Amino acid sequence: MTNQKIISPRAWAELLLLGLFWGGSFLAIRIALDEVPVVTAVLHRTGWAMLVLWVVVFAARLPIPREPRVWGAFLVMGMLNNVIPFGLMSWGQLYIETGLTSILNAATAIFGVLVAAVVFADERLTPRKAMGVGLGFLGVATAIGLSNLATFDLRSTAQLAVLAGTVSYAFASAWARARLGHLPPQIAAAGMLTGSTLILLPAALVIDGPISLDLQPVTWAAIAYYALIATAGAYLLYYRVLAMAGSGNLMLVTLLIPPVAIILGALVLGEELHPRAYAGFALLALGLLILNGTLGKRRN
């Protein structure tokens, strides 16, 4: 077994920055949703980020893939990693707090382990991983409060929608490994966002109607943040940290996002979370640390 990479001070700094970028996106999305319909808000996210990443690709003179199967893979990846999770989570944020959305979003890593164990022979579910997954599910159940699901109102439905988005992320991760692993990360990200934008543009026109650009300055600021910084910039930063720290350590970013989102939601939106949400996050964090190998891993 290979040893997990040590996180350098520079990698830690960029990991923290990535956590700030993604943590702030929950507030920005919620602000935009006050004026922009859900599908159109997601289209803004993928469309503007797509343009930025293609500028990066052309500036770096990276070869553009021409095979139809690669572009087909981009469409599937865009659906799994952008259209479905961005749409479900944005809709969910209309009915639950930004902080709670970010906590439930941390379940992405839990579902990712399960999907990988089913799809890939080298990702079997070890006892350590099973313990981490079990704690993660307990954390999700605690954060939601299973008794609340008995009523099945908009709030409980919104929480389930966010969790469904994390399942889609998990399948996207497996798809990326199987179909896009041979591509430069900038190409993979730009192609994925192109695929999702091609799906979202007609969907937004049909579901939301004509797309208006006559928006309030605060809405444009929110869109600029979550599209340019928390999507285009975050994808580029993500791959930098991945190269420096490895996928296991990169998982730690899921622990950095909720505190940022919770604090911003409280300061800007006046949100207050039920104590069970914090207890659920603590259990989720413990499960993620075990999955990461920080806790419960036998040293050689």
C-alpha cells in the first residue's frame, strides 16, 4: 500500500482557499435565486465558467479532442456533475438554509466511496471505509432528523433533493475516471461545462422562458462569484491541489466548506440552524476523516 501524500503548507493554503471559494458559493447562489429562476441560475453558472475555461485552454494551446465519443462523454459528465446536482441543490436552497445545504453536500464523499466500490475492482469497501460510510450516513440522518421526513413537506423534499445531487456527483466521479481520465484537466472541465451548457440552454428557455440580462447589480455580483470564482476558478484550483496533495487529502475540502457557508448564511441571511445539524456535521466529519485515512488507518 502506498503512503498517502503529505500536505505541504502551500497545498494547505490552496485547499483552504478552495474551501472558501466553494463555501461562499452557497450564499451567492441563494442571492441570485431571489431574482433568477433555478434552471437559468444554473445556466449562468455553467455558461460563463465554460467561456473562461476555454480561454484558459486556448491560451495554454492544449489540443482540442475531436472524437465524437469524447464529446459524448462530456455531455454525460455535464449532466451528472453539473445539470443534475446544481439544479437539485439550487432548488433545495429555496426551502432550506445555505448552511444545511453545505452540510448535506459533504455526503458526496460518502456516496462516492460506495459508487467506486461497485464500479471499480481496486476500490473495494474495506472495513475502514465501511466504518466511515456508516458514520457518514448517521451524520446525514442526524442533520436531517428522520422524524421530519414523515411529514414529507417542501423542506424535507428539499433536503432529499440535495442528497440526490450528491449521489449524482458520486456517479460523475466514477464516469470521469472511466471516460475522461486520459484528458488534461482543463480540457475535461471545459468540455464538461460545454456539455452541461448545451443541455441547460434549451431547458432554461422551455422551463423558465426568455433569459433576461436586466438584473440587479447584487444579482450580477452573485452570478459572477459563483460562475467565475466558485466554478471556473475553483476547477482550476481543484486540479492544482489534487496534483500537490492527492485525492485522499483533497477530500478534506468537504470539511472546510460547511463552516464557511454556515457563517456567511448567519451573517448575511440571518440563518439559524437546529443543533442537530451541527451534530450531524460532526458525525459526517468523523466519517470523512476515517475515509481519508486521518483516523482509524493502521500505520505500516
